[in-house]
Amino acid sequence: MSQETYERWARCLLNIERHVRPQSFDTWFRPTSVNRFDGDILEIEVPTSYFADFVESNYLNLIQRAVEDEAGLKPRITFAVSDDGRSSSETVAEGRAATVTGD
């Protein structure tokens, strides 16, 4: 993973942090990491499928705005659910979740 990928996600997280309560940020964004971040896809790694569903339902628009503001990109947002060191991808596009895998 390139340093640029991490830096882009870090800028987006700072943007998001300004728009949510500290407890919400610590709960729903601090545990995330980025697997891919380019013009096509932003893949965010999260601990569980419940976590992915919650973030998608409650924060997808905020993430999209932050990505556009900070990176000037409009990628499809996907989640990779970490499962005991293994990851399985779960796609979220425009507010619709694909089949949940993992947890």
C-alpha cells in the first residue's frame, strides 16, 4: 500500500472527524483502515459485517463528501470485513449493500 493511499484516507478521516461527535468518530472511524483508494474504488477495512452495515447506513454520504472534498475523487466505496486476519470484500455502492460476507 502506498504512502499516498494512507495520507489520502488520513485527510478524509480528519474531515469526517470535524462532522461527527468524538465518541462516534472513535467508535466508527478510528477502527478502520484503507486497503485501496484511487479514482475507481475506496476499500475500507472494518472489523465486522455489522460494522460495515452500520457505517454504510449512517455515514456513507459523509464519507463520499469527505473523499470528494479531500481527494477530489468519486470512487465506489467498498468494505473489506476483517475475519481473523482474513479479509472478504463486501461492496457498497450508492447506498446499496451487496451480499454480506465475513462475520
